[in-house]
Amino acid sequence: MTTHVNKVHHVTTITQVAKDLGEDEDWLRDISIEVEIEDGVIWVNGVGEDGVKAFTDFGIENLIELIRFYKENPGLLKR
């Protein structure tokens, strides 16, 4: 019998990702709406009233690609 083992051992909050990448957190929240669960984003409950968005390493990679896309196409999403 095979047991599923979750390979995600940590996540990083959107606040920390914004700080690490030197990006505006509100802007990252806007573009991160496009990141799906299978793309490496999760919602962490228990932090404040509403919880907090967090990313796996794979999710951060996907977010970085979105950042590049929107910086190359600034008219698609206003900062």
C-alpha cells in the first residue's frame, strides 16, 4: 500500500514574498488572484480574522512569472 506524502514542507506569506521581491504587497495581491491552488497558492487560516494567502516555492515561481508579464504589459493591470 502506498501512502501519499505531501512534499510541501513550508509556505511563505504574501507579505514576506512582497518584501523578498521588493514589490508592493497590494499589487501582488491583485495579480496573485490568477494563481490557482495547483499553481502553489494556499489560504492559511488562523492568522487574523480573514487568514492569509501563502505560496509554496512553486507558487512563488509562478508569481514571479506573473510579475514579469505585468511589468512587460503595464496597461493590463494598473499599479
